[in-house]
Amino acid sequence: MPIFCRHLATIRDVVPSAPGCEECLKTGSQWVHLRVCRRCGHVGCCDESPNRHATRHFRATGHPIIEAYDPPEGWGWCYVDETMFDLSDRPTPHLGPIPRYY
């Protein structure tokens, strides 16, 4: 099945904004997995996490593409087109050891 995503061209190589979920690190909250915005580098927690900061970032900015960041799983997701795709050939490098808050 072909991938239908109108936003693949917006994917950028980014520098992560933090070694863990940016907002959770500030508040001492916990997360399950991390997602990195492939437009600006914001690191947020996944929708299985209590605060869902990656989705909140999308709603606030409209940046459509995230990458599974921790653990690195090699896939991306477009919030707008609701489709998953392979990013294993373009992974975002980690800043260093990722704090564990789950």
C-alpha cells in the first residue's frame, strides 16, 4: 500500500530540543516514549504518556511530522494525513543519555 502524505517534503534533519520530553523535564512529570518533531526538533512525550506533549506541540504549531525517538523505532507519523512511514534511513541522533521517567 503506498504512503499518502502531503507533508513528507517538510521533514528536516533537526537537533533535539532536550534529552527527554521538554515539558516533562521542566515539571518533573513522567513519560512512556518520546517523539521528536521533524520540523523544529521539539521533543515531546507520546500519547501513551499522561501529558501527551508531542500531540500538544502539533496542535499548537501545526508541525505535522514526528519521529519515534525513544526508543528509536525507525518510523514517522503525520498527524494531518494520519499515516505512518519509514524513517529508518533518516534517524534523528540523540543528544546523549535519555533520562528515564517511566
